[in-house]
Amino acid sequence: MSGSLAHWIRARIGAGAVENRADISTFVLYTVLTMTALVTAVFLALTTVLAEFELLPVSYATAIHLGSLKTLLIAASVTALLACLASMAIQEMLVTRAEHRRRKELDPLSGLLKRDAFLDFMHMTKVRGFLVLLDIDHFRIVNERYGRDAGDAVIAALAEDLRRTFRSPHIICRYGGEEFAVLFTGMDYDDCLLGIEEVRRSIGSRSIRVGTRAFSVTTSAGVADFREDRSPAVALKVADHALYLAKSLGRDRTVHESETEQLLAPSRRSDTVRRRKSGKNSRARAVKPSPAERHAGDALRPAQSSG
């Protein structure tokens, strides 16, 4: 009996019929009313059959009057007790499932979503806005110079700043290692940039202490538009490219995808100039005669008359 009840409860939870306390209360009330009505119906049917065969010790009216009250009272009490026990079991299962989901979806150090959970949300959501990739500058040096505890302290501090700045409906995750991702809901880039710069300013002004030593860090960010005609994979690739450019330009800055061409233009001009200079030098070296050629040229030069 208990095994069947537990199996039924799990089936109800798995079907999504019970998700919170309100659902449990509804379940208890529904169960009490249903079982009471069922028992009452069985009592009335049995009493009618007994009366038909004149097996009742009292009149039919008296049996219905007295028996109905007792049946209702007993059925309601027993059913309520069983329903309360079932609700306790359901509550325990919900807590266990919530804890399992939390461990599966949340990063234990930062308390933010893990990468897989974040990617699942990106594929399912219809939200449009901006995708931000934020990276801690020189994180490897922090670990090497101050130890892994220092790196963990930086990650926890940055996660705290992100949670404080980007509240719901924005989604935050620890994307991997020292990299974080934010799915900003809303089409106003100025608001998005304001939040990013607030996080970068806050973490940059912190004094991270490990033992007797203290240090601070900077961060770089790349931003891509997250729109309907762009898949999550493409948005991540574009944001990663913008982050790479922010790192290449000296770190401690934010770059939006629309700025990449403008920021790359000076570098491309410099590359063009270098290639042109390299080409000229190569051509000059190519036409410059070798000593042997110069000697051969002198030998072939016509002799001048003596007068």
C-alpha cells in the first residue's frame, strides 16, 4: 500500500501536478472531498441493499440519518490523516528534487547558473536583448601569485556584483573558469552598458584580501546583440570575438560588436603600412646587385679611350 502510494505521488510530481505548497493544499482538500464522497456513496448503496432485504436493525430513515453522519465523520478524519501524511511525503520529495536541481544547475562557488543550464535557457527563451561575456583579466597570474583561494575569492566577489546589478529578468551564469555570461533583457544598450560598467567599476575598486595580502583585478567584456534572426551559437561567437578584441586592445574595457570594425581600422592601416614598407624593402633587395654581379658589370663595362 505504502509503495503504491509513493509511486502515485511520484507520478503526480513528475506530471507537474504538484509543484509548491499551494498545490499540496489543493491536493489535500481534493483528496479529502473525493474520498469522503466515495465512502458516503458506498454507505448509501450498501444501506439501500440491506434495507431491500430487510436486514437493517433499524428503519431505513434512521440508518441513513445516523449512518451518514458517522460515515462522513470517520471518512473525513481518516482521509484527512492520510492526505496530510501524503502531503508531508510530497513536500519532502519536492525539497529533494529542488536540491537536486539546484546542484545540477547552479555553480557551487559562485551560486550562479552553470553553462549548460544557461545554454538551455538561451535556446528556449524568446527574450531579446544583449549577450555579455565578462572575463577576469590576468586571472592565471592571480592564481599563480596569490593561490587558488585568491582566485576563488575573486570569482565569488564578481558573482556577488553581478547578482546585485543584474537582477531578474536578466540571467547570469558562470560560463567557465574566470568567464561569466549575462543575458540582458531589453533593447536599450545604454542600460546594458551602464550595468556592465557598474560591475567592472565595483570589482575593480574592491580590495581582495587573502591572508595578509591584498590585490585588485580588472575585467573585460564583449557584447553581442541577442535578436530573433540570430541563433545562440552565433551570438556567443560574436560576443566572444568582441571580448577577444577588448583583451587585445589592452583589457579593462567593454567592446560592443558594432565597434569592432572601427577599433580594428587603425590596426589594419598599420598592417597595411608595414606590408607596403616590407614590400618596398623586398623589391629593393631584389634589384640590388650582389658583389659578384657588380664585378661582372665592371668587367663588361666598355673601356674608355686614352685620348
